[in-house]
Amino acid sequence: MADKGEPAVTPESTDAAVSGVEIQLEGVTKRYPGSAEPAVNDVTMTIPAGQLVVLVGPSGCGKTTTMRMINRLIEPTSGRITIGGEDALELDDVRLRRKIGYAIQQAGLFPHFTVAQNIAVVPGLLGWNKKRIAERVDELMDLVGLDVAQFRDRYPRQLSGGQQQRVGVARALAADPPVLLMDEPFGAVDPITRGNLQDELLRLQADLGKTIVFVTHDFDEAVKLGDRIAVLGEASTIQQYDTPEAILANPANDMVAGFVGAGASLKQLTLLRVRDVDYPDLALTADAGESPSELRTRMARAGATYALLVDRRRRPQRWVHVRNLSSATSLANIGRSVGDTVSTQSTLQDALEAILAEGGRAVVTGTRGEYVGMIDIETVTGVLAQLREEHEAAGTDGAGDTGDGAGGRAAAGDGVGPAGGAGAAADPGAGAS
Amino acid sequence: MTLFDYVADRWDRLALQSWLHVSEVVQSTLLAAVIGVLIGVAVYRSPVGSAVATGLASTILTIPSFALLGLLIPVFGLGPTPAVVALVLYALLPITRNTIVGLAGVDPAVTDAAKGIGMGRFSVLTRVELRLAWPAILAGMRVATQMLMGIAVIAAYAKGPGLGGEVFSGLTRAGSANATNQALAGTLGVVILALLLEGVYFLIARFTVSRGIRG
Ligand SMILES: Nc1ncnc2c1ncn2[C@@H]1O[C@H](COP(=O)(O)OP(=O)(O)O)[C@@H](O)[C@H]1O
Ligand SMILES: [Mg+2]
């Protein structure tokens, strides 16, 4: 189940301009002087152009060594590395590095340079003129979400850890390199900031389409970010190299299973969104203007015990039991209000949370908050079972939606779910959530 | 004659000697800085090299200045040369040691990033490492300068230039007219000049140390 050498095509990367290039490692080995065992042993893998590939594995397994051989901060003992078809070992190493973005855990910003000066280093090395560099610095600060006026002239020590990482990413992207190497870049910041930085990396990547090699020991981070994940064992031997969905659904061996850890199914749910699954349009809806007796007739005909009251814009309001109708003179003010709802954008994990809170099923709303269907626990378990089945058959195709990113990949082509159609089609603003 | 009258009376000569004193000390410090930084750069990556360089420089400092001058006079003769050589040798320790400490104290993540984004070896050294070690190097130079201000007085024994001549001649003429005034004027001159140089170092630090790493 190691490198399967698949073509560098994913459905998701078609909407982003791919500016990255393919990286190939062939039989790459690194033996540090004085140690008997190689730190990286005979690694062969292809990192497809424009994809974010995560190298994940326990501490000391050789992730950093593997990554640093790509920009030759470490010289391989043997093997071949090509970047965009060019033999990396033949090129001048300093020039090679100027074409490869590099971001590391402690950010490694130059403390004596301002934010702008830090970002400007590589363009400066490449001999860009002042005006072009200044424009690029502003553009990048914008891109990574740092206010230019506020932060341009600050020094690294005047920034929070998260802000430093943003500058680190901006510096890595400064000369628009096709390839980006990131070694646990978000490892040293608090969980909330880490989550934000991850979301923004996904957003950036959706626009930029770089080839990114991302090292982490955090499997959840790998699942969240990776188009593909390489789970590495001792000496960087590849245990499994596949999409997050495939690895979660069907770990190749015990080591991978151990690394995936408990809650693999729950993690899978974070990769899927409500709009990706078939949820039925089960509820009988009524608006407050309808008379109780009329509704009762409709419910009797449909055999429904509950009806969902919606407002004029079809947003769910209250659940009405058929019992409540006999004594009521109007539908206003009867029934109990709808609790948690999920949107078509929600992850299945959020949906499950709502389903459990609501006692078995939850209302699904579209982009404007309108009722589009119901999702229940069987839908969720059904999806998991189907995934497992798909990936158990050897042919995992890597075509699943890996998108979990805030907006990013998720924003493209957002429509209304299969059971939808309730009014959403008429709204040109749909999708701009 | 009061000290004040004495200084007013001999102002021209004292001013000239003061100027020569400062000039000798500053030039020796600069020369020692060039040598010390080169040594520091050469050895800082190797713990053994660092220990050897610091050890040798410390050994020099343990040689009493009179003895060192006595050893240098047969080699260089009398005059400014043995004095400057002695001063440079003494200044090496604080500068070399601080260079090594400063360079070794640079965050490895910063040099790793510098290399990783494509700076060459020389750029990493001059644009990053030495810039970050600069406050330490400057502090070493400051200590060296202060030390040399005093040692330069002793160097007058080898007929070196500066206020040392005043101090020595005042002391050897003890009891005769104005002997105390002469020795005092020389000594006070050294103290005042040392304070002035402190001020100069403060200004240099202010204008050459990046705000991002200023203490
Ligand atoms: N410069 C080095 N010299 C000798 N051994 C090293 C060096 N760097 C890393 N190693 C060893 O190589 C192995 C892999 O290290 P590394 O690539 O840093 O792992 P990871 O990034 O997965 O934690 C470890 O056993 C480590 O001790
Ligand atoms: Mg590592």
C-alpha cells in the first residue's frame, strides 16, 4: 500500500490554478555520519504537482530529514530527487533553495529585521527592484491576513506566535516558489490559533495550488490539511500513502491503525459535509398562515405525526404534533421551537452532534437558512459503512472531497443538497454564505 | 598652584596627551576587534576551538602589563609600537570571548531559516549571525576600551604616547613642585576620557543595534 504512483490529478485541484510542480524521491537514503542505522531508508514517493502532502509519523522517524533533503539542507547519502523534472542534486543548492519556500516550527524570523524586511529577503536575493519588492511585501501581508499599516514595521518580538507564523509563511511564499516545505509550522502555537492558521493555509492553497510538503506528528492536522497523507514508520519507511479518507477507512497495517488512533470514524466525519450525502426530505412543512384543520388533513393523509412550521422564507420555526392541532385556532404560537439545525456546509461531525442533541434527527438548512431536508443517524452510519466498503476494495481512487477548509476548496460549486430544491434555485446569492 | 590652575596652565599639552591617549586606545580596540571577530568566526562552531581561543586570550590577560611590556620592548624597541601591541593583546580576550558567545547564542532556527530560504554561507554570517552577535561584540569592545584606558597609562613605561607620561613623571617627581598636580591631572584625565568613551559607545549602540534586538 506504499506509493501507488497515481497520476497527479484530483478533482479539487482543477478549480485552483496549479502553480506547483511534481516532486519525486527515488530510493532516497540518509545515513548520518557515525550512526549505524540510516535515518531515512530507501524512500520512494511522488508528490503530485499542486497537492498538499503531509508526512506524518512518530517523533524521530525521519520526517524532517526526508523533507530537508528536498531543498538539500541535508544531502542525501544516495538516491535521486527531482523537482519539476529537474534533478535537485545537480543544481546549485543555494539557488535551488530560493525556488523552494521554507517555513519551520519556530518561524525562525530574523529578529533584527522588520516584518517587511523579513518577507523581502528572498526577493532581495533574487535581485528584484525596490518597488517590486515593496509591492510584493504588501500583497503577501494581505494574503496571510496581516494588516500592512499596522505590522509592516514591527519587529518579530512585537508579534504573537501566530502572527510570527504568518510572517514565516509570507516569507516562504515571497518569491512565489512552486514548492513549499513546512516542518511542523503550527506546532508551537495554541490550539485555537493553530486551527485558524490551518484554515488559512487551506484557503491560500486553494488559490495558489503550490506543491506543499507538510511535516507533522499530529494525525488530526494531517487529516485536516492533506490532499494525501504519507504515514511514515521507522527510517521514514512509507506505511501508507493515500487520501485521508482512505487511510481513515482502511488503515494499511497495525502501525497506521495505531497512529490513526481511536475515533477514526469520527475523524472521517470531519472530512465530509452534509451536502455530500443523501439526506431525505422527510418533514411535512407548513406555514403559519395555514389553518390547523387543513394541516391536520394533510398530516393524516401523509401519515405524519409531526409537521415543521416554516416562516415566509421557509426557515424552520417550530415542530407541531398532530395532537396540538385539535384545540388550536391558528398555527401561530403552538408547538415547540426547533433546536439545533445543521447547514449543508456543516461537517458530518457537526451534524452528528446536532442529531444527538435533537434526539435522532436534525433539520438541514440551505445557504439562506431555508429548510432543505432532514438528516438522521442512519444516514450518518450508512455513509461510514459505504466509505469502509469503498476503501476495503483495493481500488481507492483518491477522488473524495478532502476539503475541510474554511471556504477554500469548499466554496467552489456549492449548491443545494440532493433532497433540496426548496426555493434555493431561485436565489442567485446562494453559495455566498 | 591649585590643580585647576595647573590644568589651565598646561592645557595645550594635556589636551594633546589626552588626544593621543584616546587615539591609541581606540585604534588598539579597533585592531583587536578585527582580529578578535575573525578568530571568533573561525572557531565558534567548534567547542574545542572556542575553548582554546578563549583560553589563550585569557592567558594573555594574566600576564602583568609591566612584564608584557618588558617582553615586547626588546622585540619592538621603545615607543608606540610595543604599547599598541600590548593593548591589542589585552583587548583580544573580551572581544574574542564575546564574539564567540554572541555567535553561539544565535537561535539555530534563525540560521536554519536563513539557509533554508536560500542565503549563502557568507550572507548568513554577515547579514544574520554577525548582526545578531553585534550587541555582544560591541559590549566586548566597550569592556576592552575601558580596560585599555588604564593599561595605556602603564604603557607609557615603554614610552608610549598619552596621559601615562603625566602620571609617571608626576609620581617619580613626588615631593617637588606640582608633582601631585601632574599625577592627578593625568589620572583624572583618564577617568574623564573613559566616561566620554562610554557615552560614545552608548551612541554607537543606539545607532547600530537593530531595534528588534535592543535590550
Ligand atoms: N544532524 C543529525 N546527526 C545525526 N543524527 C541525526 C541528525 N538529525 C537527525 N538525526 C537522527 O535521525 C533520526 C530522524 O530525525 P528527524 O528527521 O529529525 O525525525 P523527525 O523529524 O521525524 O522527528 C533521529 O533518530 C535523529 O536522532
Ligand atoms: Mg522533525
